Amino acid sequence: MSASRIGETTDAFGPDEPGPGSDDLLAALLDGMDAALCAFDADGVITHWNREAERILGWTAEEAVGRVGFAGWAARAADADEVQGRLMSAMHAPGRQVHEFALLRKDGGRVLVRTQSAGVRGAEGKPAGVYCAFSEVHAQIDLERAIALSEALFDDASWGVVLVDVDLRPTVVNAHAARALGVGRTALLGRPLGELVVQGVEELEGALQHVLAEGAPPAPAELWVTLRRAEAGGRGERRRCWRSGFLRLASPLAEEPVPLGVGWLFQDITEAKAAEQEAAQLRFRGNQLHRAGRAAAECEDPMEAALSYLDFALAGFADHALVDLTVGDHPARLVRAAATPSGAPGPCLPVTGGAGIPVPYPSGHPALQCLDRLGSVRASGGAQDWAVQRQWPKDTVHALCTVLRSRGRTLGVATFLRGPSRSAFERPDATYAENIAVRVAAAIDLAQVLKPA
């Protein structure tokens, strides 16, 4: 195509300006390729040789173009005929042919290359030559491994893999990640992470932004998130812990690193973390009971020992504690015997000045239910006057009542209260409270024997 023709059909050059010649354009295209490329005419003479071919083998285009085949310079004499024959056979075969050859570098070293060759047709459709693209085998294998790794990660990896763009929106989600997030693989694409992550999205997005700006962190991070349950119509939630690793993705084609986004790999470790936390909690509570027993053994007054047990139990467990004791033959009547301050946290102290007046608990109160069942009762409420109606400090949100029994008799009820900053009491908490109640009841029983009311 002539320069004048290019000028007539494009806006790059005016009608009187010279354009690039077709030979110059072809040379620029060949030299800009990432793959090594050479071409042979119908007689096996090399007609083209680009810069990548020069980089791999060391021979310049001036040294290569015009030679007949590789014999005597780029291939050993014993291999040259076979190499040339297999390359030129592509001129008469359909499609592309793939071969591996050992070629010679200009410095005498050998390099194993993988070639893709195909025939070139002339104007009349007759075979006119062969073009051959080649690369070092180890580079090709590295590329194939990288592609295979990517496909494996995005199909059946046991880790969740999510690629996010620079706007922190997912672009690729593998099957494991989709299951962990509770959505389909395409449902999350292009959507903000906050649509699925109810709590913890700030920490997650902060980590992604840090990776974009500073690079990958030196170690995995453990992120706690709360996910919105898709199966509950967006109304349910579930809390998960993900061990996460991050990689900054940059374009390999740019001269300077251009961030493409972040690769986020994560694994759900919620069950392991929950077991770890439960074990740590059991160790702490066991130590507290041990310390409480040693402190109670030094108390001359059994009632003081009972309150000592409650003080040790409150650490990390509850904000307030109450002790209500039964009155005579009326087990449903409870009198306040000890309590922690209703405001700031403090020790559990005996209640004085009550004159034995029963606490005005309404019917159905958790403490009265506890007496009826002779077991623990848990309760939670969110209404503003919920705690006040039950004769508890106004900041109470969660309660746990457990019965005090000793020598086959019901002595009263111990109540543990939590504020809004704590979670609701669960079954392991009730078990711990019952262990405390056994010790408190024994001490109160001894106090009543020594100092009957």
C-alpha cells in the first residue's frame, strides 16, 4: 500500500504528506511483538527476523535475513536438515504445526524453543513460504503454568478468590468465594462489597485500599465480617472470620507498574477461631473459679465468701449481679440480699435497710420462672423500660437467672446482667453461672446455719 493511498484513506496524513511505507510498517509491527518471529520463502531463505528472535538467539536481522535455513549457524549440522524439513512442511499442511527444537545461540549455547509454524499463500493461492513464531520452552511452560494456575484458582480452589478493580468492585469471583458469600459467581460482579457485608466492610475495604497504595502485607490478616443472608431475603445475618491474603495486581505490559486491582484470597476459619476462643474462655473461667475458691477459703463470714465468688465471676462475664433469697415457707417471695451498684461497676455488697420486704417482681419474671423450673433462664429485651419493669438497672439488655440450691433446698436466685455492649447469654454462659451458683449456695447455706434469720 503506497503512502499516497494511506493519506487518502486516513486522517493521519494530509494528501501531500508522506506516510509510512508498508515495509516500514511491517518492520515496526514485527519488532514490537512479544514473540520471536522469522519467515522463510518457498526456497527456505529467511526473509524476516524480529528483535525478539535476536534477543533469544543473539543473531541480528542483518546476520539472519538471506540465509538458507538454520544450517551452519543457528542449528547443529546433525539437526539442521530435520529442523528445516519440519518447518518447511508447514507450507503444504493445513493449519499450524507445533514443534520443539534445540537451536544454537550466537555465543554457542543451546536453547530449547517451541515453534508454531504455518504456510503463507501467494496471490494465486500457491504456497509462497512459511512463517514461524517461537519462544523459549521454559517461558512457554511458565506461561502455561500461570494460565493453569489461574483456571484452577477460579474453578475448584479450596480458598476463596476474588479479584477487585481499583474501585474495589469485584470483577472475578471463584466458586468457593461465591459459596462463602452466599451469592452466585456473577451476582456480585461490579457491585459494592457493602451490599453483602453488613459489618466489617470498612476493615475489608481499608485493607484493599492499603494494598493498592502500598502493596501486599507481609502476612495474612484475620477479618471478622457479618454477612447478610441471601436466603433470608436480606433479613438474616451470619458472622464469619476469614483469614485473608492480598496481592496487588499490576499490568505486565506497561513500562511502569499500573495497578489493575487487588487479588483477595481468603479461607473461612470461623469454626477454628470459635473453638480457640471457647478454649481461652474456659481457661479464664476455670482460673477465676480457682482464684475465687482460694479467696473464699480465707473469709471468716460465709456470706462474705459467697459474695467473693460473685465478684470473681463477674470479670469478663457480666456487668451486674443480684442475689435474691427465698423467705420462709414462701418460695415465690424473694428478698434482695446482695447486689452490685446499679451505675458504675463495683463489688457485690450486702443489701441493708430492706427490712425483709420482697422484691416486687411481676408475674412471669425470669427469676420466678427460674424458681419454678429449678434451672437457668435467659432473657433479652430491647424496649426502653424493659429492664426497669423487671427491677433491674436501666441499662440492662441481657439477663441470666440461675437457682441457688443446697442440701436439696432452694435458697434463692442469682441473677447476672449485661448491658448493650455485650452479647446475649448463651448455653455455655448458663453452665458457668450454674457452677458459680453451686458455690454461692453452699456458702449462703452455711451462713444461714451459723446465723439463722
